[in-house]
Amino acid sequence: MILDGNDVSKRIKDKLALQVAALEQKGVRPCLATILVGDDPASATYVRMKGNACKRLGIESKKIELPKETTTKELLAVIRELNNDSSVHGILLQHPVPSQIDERAAFDEIAIEKDVDGVTTLGFAQNAFGFAHYPSCTPAAILAILDHYQLPIEGKHAVVVGRSPILGKPVSQMLLNRNATVTICHSRTENVSDFVEKADIVVAAVGKPNFIQGEWIKSGAVVLDAGYNKGNIGDCEYDGCAQRASAITPVPGGVGPVTISMLLKHTVEAAERSV
């Protein structure tokens, strides 16, 4: 079974359109502020994509572009201004930021009620305890796909390959909170294949093209590929993994579209909570 992220995304957006219309009747228009520091072309493309997704749904997109020489102090001041702007419901700082900026300090300056991308330390902690309003968007997308296709989580052995603070770690916490048994593999794990071949659910979040090999996949496992590498290649060797998996996300068209939808969903929910 191909886990079609575009279909999942459309269903989420259809529901959000109704919520946006209801908010407009109350005189509230959801607003997402995106901050882009520097001129990295890939980051600029991501910000533009998110802005276009907002506009199609009737969400206001407020784009702040800062020069690559921006200091941490200057960026924090911009974030504080957005925190204090009642018309802004969500704040997204596009990463990576230039090397002179303390990225963690910048993320943690975002007010928790506007942390719709799930990047703050407080948001991470709330997610670990299972009550975060806005978990990181890609982990939230992975859970949304599993739920949409009614794929069981409880009691399953999930192996997450990758431990980044906005993907591998939070998705591990979310699966654990749903009663999966979770193993986390990373760059220092020896014999990764030994762990993957025992998994009922495989989450590929390592950022290396075709890293997960088809022969590693247990027959009938569910494979969620959260990787996106140059050339539209995921972290899984797709053809080989698809032969053994019972369900798999393609790249592109799998986790990616749902990730953007979760960002929009969080923004709309933040607007609802502000009323």
C-alpha cells in the first residue's frame, strides 16, 4: 500500500478551510510569520512554498527577510516584536540560520503559544510528556499518516533512524506515548540493519539518500520515509523497501505534503486559541 501524503494533506486542508471560514466570521484571520535570515536559495524556496500554501487556504503569510549579517541580538528583537503582535498567531524561523547566530537561543525566544513549528525547548518537553499543542511538524505528519490509514501503533516495535531534535527525537517520543516500543538508531549505532530488520514500523530520518536498504525491511513492516535529498530521493531505497513493506510513503508525495499541512493546522489552531 502506498501511503499517499497528498491525499492525507488534502483531507487536512479541507477541514482547515472550514475552520478558517469560521474564524473569519469572528473577524480573525490566521497569520503565520516566517523569518528568513540570509539568502540561501533552498531556504527561500521552502519559505515561498509555505507562503503559497497559506494563501491558498486563506491564511495570512507575513514574511520577514533579514540580511545574512544579522546578529543574534537583532534576530531576537524581531522575534520579540512578533511575539507581541496579536495579529500574528504562528512564528516560523527558517533554518539553518547563518553561523554567527545562536539558533537555539532564537528558537527559544519564540513564545510557546506561537511555536507552531515545534522548535522550542519547552515545546519539546511538552511533547515528551504528551501534551504539546504543536509538536514538530514532520513528526506530527508521520503520526497523521499512520492514523489516516488506521495503521496500528500500540504494541508495535518502531525503529527510528535519526535523532535530530525536530524529527528523530520528537517522533520517537510521540510513538512511545502511543504505546509503541521504540528503538532509536543514529550515526554512531553499529550494525543499524540488525535493528531495522526487527521493526514493525521504520521511520527513516537520517538525511542520507537510499540509506535504508530493502533487504533490511521485515516482511509486512510499515516504512515512513521522512528524508528528502537532492534529486527527490528519500532516505530509503524505495523499490527494494516497497517489495517487502506492507505500506510505504513515497518521496516526493509522502511525508512532505503532510508536514506543510500540519504547519497550517497548528497556525489555525493557534488562531482559534487566541479568540
